[in-house]
Amino acid sequence: MSLISKITRIFRKHGEETEETPGTKYDIDIRDYLNKFVKQHDTDIGESVAFHDERIIVKNRDGFMAVPLFAVKDNSEKIIVGDFDRDEALRFGKEWSDIKDALKFDENGMMIQEEAKE
């Protein structure tokens, strides 16, 4: 566990619920995977910025990629990932990038928020 993660746990409110991924087969705290550098085969591939559909969204100079959670080998100071389908990760990353800033409006022109998936 990284030093930042340890310090963050100290300052959490006593009894605070963790932000576990609802409805997934993984029982993780999302905050342990965000804002970390991601490496694959000793090469930096970017920084984790979000978590979506059992994938870690990684930002790099070429855009975004969505690395599947099963590819994560180690999560400490840096996230170390193994092999995964890079083309698929880039495609899912682009899809995430396209929808993350999309605004929706009703028939009166008022902005609406999508309800959370359950």
C-alpha cells in the first residue's frame, strides 16, 4: 500500500463507507487506483484518472485508454499491469472520453443529469 493511501486512510471519517465498485465481481476501493502512474513492462503508459465498467481509465499523451482490471498485477506506489488488448483499451478509452463531457437537455432546454446505474 502506498504512503499516500495510508495517509488518506488516516484522514477518512471513522466508519466512513469505502467507494467500492457496485455490481462488479471485484471488491475494491476505487480511491486506491486513482491518480497513480501506470507501468507496463517497465514502460510508463500514463496516469490513472478514473474508473469505469471494471476498467481503469489511463490518460497519456495520445489520449485515454481503458485498462481492464484483470490486467493489474500490482497496486502500490504505481499500478503495474500485465498484457491486455491495447487496441480494445484505446477504443474503450476513446468511448469514455467522448461520453464523459456529454451534456443532456430536456425538451425545455434545461440540462438534466443521468441517473446512476443500478
